[in-house]
Amino acid sequence: MHSVMSGHPNLNFYFYMVNVFFFLISFFTTTGMLNANFYVKVFAFEFILAFITILYAFKKRNRHCTQNVTYISLADLFITLILCAYLYHGIGTHNILDTFWPLAYFLFYYFLRLNGTTDPSGQWTHIAPWVISAHLLLCVFQYFSWIPNHNSLFTIGSTFGNPDMLSTYLASLLPCCYLTPKKKTYRLGLLALTLLLFVLLQARTALIASILTIVFYAAAQFKLPLKTLLACSLFLGILIVLLALWHPESLLGRFYIWMVCCHMLAKNPFGWGTCAFERYYPEEQSLFTMTHPELASTLNYDIVHSPFNEFLNVGVGLGLLPLCLYIAFTVYVLIKAHRIHSKLFYPLLTFQILSCSYFPFRIIPVAAIYILFCGMVLNQTEKKAMGIKIPIGISKGVTVCFSLVLWLGASISTYSYLCWEKGLASGKQGTEIAASRKHFEKAYPWLNGNGRFLVSYAEWNHQNENKEKAYGLMHQGERYFCDISFLHNLAMVYEDEGKLNEANRVLELGIHMSPKNIKMRFAQVLFYQRIGKTEKAYQDALVLLEDIKRTEKTPNPQIQQITYELEKFVGEYKNRL
């Protein structure tokens, strides 16, 4: 749906503003208890997009401008059908916090296509190096502890907190360093420094994606002979194998996750739901581990939030048909970009390589730039598609509707998040209990389909001695959420309710979900002790002690305490014999 306006004024300023704003999203950062660094970028994206759309809609146009010619392409059909699948699965989930921001992606795409956004001057190649430089500088400051990283698990993460997310973002921008001859020394130096950062951060996916894209560019730009291409391909293959073997346990873990996801896709080809991965994947992983115990040793993840593959993510969430449509869309855009020799081909290619082993759509700045580039390519190539004349008033009206939906969705998302955050903050302090309860109650209508919210609300009620409501929320959360910690707490709930079989079922599920999790197996030993199955507890304790000695070379204080408790129980049991 590429729009061409008769008498349309020069809108380069607005297109430049779009570029700048969506590059600046990456610098939004904050701290908080609820993944605040992620959600601040979500809210920034939604509100900035709403601002740009409404500003564009009310821009004064030439009085002679009366109609648009909107070109509808095959790519638009693909996206529309994917949107229909998303709405089918997402409507009525009562989880606006995690349901709305992917919807904003669709609205952004339609805005770009409807209003014909292009970048003929290559503005993004001028802006991106400065963005990369700023993030590299922030990394230096964090390395020397001059400024903190918001994620306490990592020293370096710039404004993303997580070094892998930062590397993914930088990799998506890196082609700008070699796609223009301007300031060649500076750009090549920036390229080298960024690749070095990937090595230091052990960001294998970003490094492989960047190197592959550089090789594709070199082959196309310099028209390398066949022998040289074969030699480069051999070298690249060896390099990829070495990078893959850098941390083989991580690679094997991802292969295991992909196998489980393929099994889920085959089991339900119509999709498990837009926000259902965290609910259903753990159970399916547990069932897969039961039937394939020989593969369980390759799994090194206790909690899996994503398939580490965007194609599988679409397939598991929306189904097989939307997956095929998404693959068709990506191939279509890449072919179009390649045919017109667009510089945007290389960052688009980088994104797809990243998508094969990570989750760039969950990194808001990366996804925003990808959609922006897709829109730019299609707006340059779809002029021969089917054209529909529409009045300028309707075009403006549709854009205003986009803006209103964005404002409304972003406002409700932000409101529900802040209520949840404030409720937890008050509860943590142990003061203003009534105010904290009000915050949770305000968030509940919008988030009663969000498993994490229900679990945190349950924990808050349990801390404040409202056991009945806490247990009810835990059972409600069981429909939307599942991880090791949750299953441990849910087993205790079932045990307290006298449902011992259910408690044991939940513990078994958690153990098969993550066979290497010592804490979950220890919880089952304690459970058998409490219900009087002392012999079973003793046998499991012996096996667990042997596994700890074999696998835990340098056990942490928690594992040491578990070992002490197990040895104490085993000793007391032997003395009673």
C-alpha cells in the first residue's frame, strides 16, 4: 500500500524525524523491578509512533491536493493475513502489556506504507554511525565502572542491560559502516571496534550475522571470482563452526529448544497463542524430556522465554500458515531490495540471520528499524502494484485512527505496568498495605491474563496473610504461566490444600522440565519426607548427592546447604536402620 499524493509537499523533514526518533529509542533506559529497561523502550516506541502519526496527519497540505493513489502489494496481503491470525489469538487475553506492543508493529508498518515513507538520501547511513559510537562509548564507561549497567548480572550492556541484546542492535546497524564511502577511515574503525566488542562480549550470533553480511557485500561489490568465493566460503564455514564450538553447551541447548518447538508446531499447527509460549513450552519440554531422556543432558536452560528463533516463535504462537506467510514476506522484501540494489538489503539480511538464533523482535529498537527499512524498500518498489484512489480526507482519517489506537493502547499499557510496579514497591517496603492493594486491583482488569502479574499478586497476598486469595491467584496463574519457581510454589499450594497427587505431579513436571535443576529435585525429597515416604526420599537423596558430586565442581552456598541437608537426612536414616 504505497501512497503517492498529487501535489504532495516535501515531507523529507518528517521522514528524517522518523529516522532520528526510532534510532533514539535505543537510548531510553531506566531501573525497576518488572523488566523496566525493556518496557521503557516499549512505551517510548508506542508514544513516539503515536506522536509522529498525528503530526503527519495534521500537516498542512497543498489545497490542490485532493486524492492519494495507494498501491497495494503482495507483501501487504501477507502482513494483513498475519495480523488477522494475531488478532484471532490475541483478542480477549486480558494481557494488554504483552499483547499490544506487537500490534504497534503492524500499525507502524501500515503507517509507513500508507504515507509512502522513503529515504532517498540514505539518511540512516549518516545517523547510524553516531548511534553506534554513542553505545560503544557507554560500554567503555561501564567497563571502567564510571556508570552502572542496569542489569546486575553483566558489567557491560549499554542502555540494554543485556550484552546479547546490545550486540544484536549494533549488528543490525553495522552495515552502515561500509555502505557509503564518506568518512571511510572513521567508519571502518567503527566496524572493527564493534566486531571486537562482539568477541569480548562472546556475542556469537551477532558476530556470525555481521561477518556473513560483510561477505555477501564484498562478493556483490567487488564481483569476486569463483575460486575466491569458494575459498571465502570455506573459511567462513570453518569460522562459523569454531564460533559454534565456543560454547557448545549453549548451542546444544538451543538445538534442543528448537526440537521441542518443532514438536509443538507439529502437535498444534494452528498456533498456541500470542502470549502462550511461556505457559505451554515448559510443559512440552518436560514431556519431550520424558520421551527423549538421551537428549535431556543437552538442555542447559531452566527458564525459556523465547525459542531463540523468530520463525519458530511465529509458528508456535500463530500457527503454520502465518509462519509460511512470514517467510514469504521476508523473502519477498529481500528480493525486492536486491533487485533495486538498495543499501537496505544488507541490514535486512542481517536481521534475518539474527532471527535464526535469537529474538530481535523482542528488542524494540531492532524491530522498529527493521520495519522502517521494510517499509522504505516496499515504497520504492511497489509502484506497479494494484492502485486504488482514495480521498486525502480518508487517508488523514485512517492515520488519525492509527494514532488514537496507539495513544490508547500505550496509555493503558503504561498505566497497568505502573500500577503493578507501585503495588510491588509498596509491598516490598511493608508499608501502606492498603495503597499497595489498590494498585494491584487497578492493574488486575488489564493484566488478569498475564501469568507473571498473577504470580506476583499471589505472592503479595501470601506475604500479607491472605492465603485464600493467594492460592486462588496461583491456580488462575496456572492457566497462563509456568516455570521452575512457579511450579515449586504451586506444589506447596497443592500440598497445603491436601492434594498430594497434584503436588507430586507438579514436582515431577518441574524435574523433567529441567533435569539438571538441583533445587527442584531437593524439593521433591523434602516433599516425600513430609508425607511419610521416607524410603523413597532416602533413595532419591542418594542419587541426588551423587549427581551433585559429579556435576557441581564449585558449588555455590545454596548447593552447599542442600548437600548438607541431604547428608544429614541420609545419616539420620541410616542410624534408624
